[in-house]
Amino acid sequence: MLKCMLAVLFVASSLSGIPQARQRLEELQHAVDRILQDAVDSNFIPGAVIEIKKGDSILLERAYGFAWKNDFHGRPLEHPVKAGTGSLYDLASLTKVIGTTTSIMLLVDQGKLHVDDPVGKYIPGFNSPGKRSITIRNLLTHTSGIDEWYPLFYRAHNKQEVFRLIASLPLKYPVGEGRHYSDLGFTILGEIVEKVSGQSLDVFMHQHIFLPLGMRHTLFNPLKSGNASGIAATSLGNPYEYRMVREPALGFTFPEIDPASWNGWRQYVLRGEVNDGNAWYAEQGICGAAGLFSTVGDLQKFADMMLHRGKVGRKTFLSERTLRLFLTKDRFDNGLGWMMDPRNPVIADGPPGSFGHTGFTGTSIAVIPSLGASVILLVNRQNTGLSPAGTYYNLSPIRRKIFTLLMHYCDDAPD
């Protein structure tokens, strides 16, 4: 299918009177439109918002489908809410890079911590045998050996209990010997930000990231702002995490936990409440691993800062030295916090230096510094519900197709 789209995308511009640059742009737009609208029409996803930018030009900014389509039982709403370019999406794990990684970068810039500091320097629970060698770098690169996920809300009721519980859990893997993507590691990074800055995580991010970058719509717990009208709905309760606790086939076992010992599962459509169970049930919506909500426009402001080497106008937001540190690949082909492995669909076979990240709700960001380009895709895939196989729709093929189309556009578009 992608080959057909590429063939359509690169038809000779002589077939029309439209200038070549405009012709190629329209072909890119039509190809992306087709990909996303087909996914909506096929009921794979409820809706989506995308922004593609190169240099100072927005190549595409468009919304498709619905921000809220289904009720708790998976039935279509009588009056579904259309998605708009200003719709607010649950970023899920984009929180890790937009919020937490950036917070650590700022603290590094300020000389308040170093990425090779032992975590135990800031959190006494990590001075125990086996954990003394874990560094902030290990947490950022998912090489700390900490478990990928744990139902913290069974044993913790607030963030301080969460932090103590994670510090007490045995390591699942040897420190530094493998990359095992860990929500718990980034939860601890959130604690480090609070310890070093003396501010709560949400306050620090608001004052030091979102205000300086003009990201006026990026925040935790958006319902507290008093307006839910523009928020995209996500999951129908927490059915996947319910499975994670009960079904060892998903890769998680917790012999010390009786799944029936806690039953606080949400029984309604999540809209404005973070989908992530640990963030919501145990940390009141504010976590280093998940919890941020944002719009495509705000995320573009962040991407623009990264593409301008840490500058916002003439002001330096992040130093080039710190950017190089965090965007240098490790032996697992990833940066500090950021995914840089070209095998990842979000930056599939992209130019060296490309980086990005994804979120479980269906969000993603890709930044291509060598081309001065970016792709931000926000999808609320969970509002369609679980498939018969018990999973959510896999967005990897869509991300790969759109990224590939942009690469071809950048290769062939006139300067």
C-alpha cells in the first residue's frame, strides 16, 4: 500500500500547471490524509491530530475523526465530539521526554546534578547493596535493572509511598547490562527533580519548561482548569492494566499481590484523567513517567526549540553542550531519555541524529535536526476499546508510513 502511495506522491509535476513545490506539498498532504482518514473510517482509531513542519513552514496541520467517539461499553455516542487541532491529548510516555528528561537537562545545565551521579546521592533507598551503582544515566537509558512495570497502586496511595516502594523492590536485571524500558525508572527521575529543585514536579515543569516555551496548554490534571470541552477521551476504564495484573502471559508476575485485594478500577470513559494507572491511582495524576496533557501546537513549540539547538528566539533555553550529551547514542542506539534507534517506526531509517518518542495512548513525536523537520501525531486509540485479542490498535505501521513519506518529500522537494 505504501508503494502505491509513494507512486502517487511522486507523479510528474508536468501533469498539472501547479508549480513543482506546491505539487509535491499537496501530494504529501493527500497521502497523509488518506492514511489517517482510512484508519478512522476503518474504526481502527477514533481520531487523530497531526502537525508536520519543515523549517519555518507548516506542511500539514489537520484533525481527523473524533476526540470522543465511544461510551464506556464501547458503543458509539449519539453526538460524538470531533477532534480539532486544539484538542488536548493525554501524552502518556511523551511525559518522559517533554517533561521529565527536559527537567533533568535543565538541572544539568544549572550544574545542580550530573547524569553520572549515583541515584543514591539523592535517594537514600538506592544506597542498598546492588543498587549503589545505578546512576541517573541508567535511569534515562532504561539500563538501571529496575522492573519495567509494577502495579504500585496496590501497595501505595501517594507519591511518597510510591517512591519508597520502588526503592524497596528488588532489581529485575543486572545494572547496565540491557535496555529494559521502565516506567518505574522515570518515576524515580521525577522524584530526583523534586529533591534537587525543591519544587513539586508539576510546578517545576510549569515554571521552567512550559512558561518559557509558551506552551500554555500543557499541564497535569487538566480537569482542574475547569474546562473539559477540548479534551480527547482515552480508555474505557483501565482494561489493559487490569489484564497486566491478572494475566502472566503479558509478561508480568506479582506473586506477593492478590489481584482481588484492590478494586478501585475506574468504570467510566477517561477524559482529562491520565490513563496510566500508577500515575492516577497512586500519584494523583502527577508522575515522571506519565500524566502530561498537551496540544499539537504546544508540542510543536517544543520541537522548534530542539530544532533551533536549544534556543527560543535569541534566548538560550538549553545549552548545545547539554543537547549533545542527551542526543548522543549509547550502545543500545538510543539517547538519554530519547529514542534514537532508526529501527523504531517513529523515526524509521531516519537521518543520523533523528530522535523521537511514543506514548501508550497513541501519541508520538519525531524530530529530524538534519532536515529541520518534525512530525507530531496525537491519536486517542484507546477510545476504540480493546480488540478481541485484548490489545489496542498498533500505530507503528502508520507512524512508519508517515515518516517515510516526509523523508521522500524532503529528499525531492526543491530547496
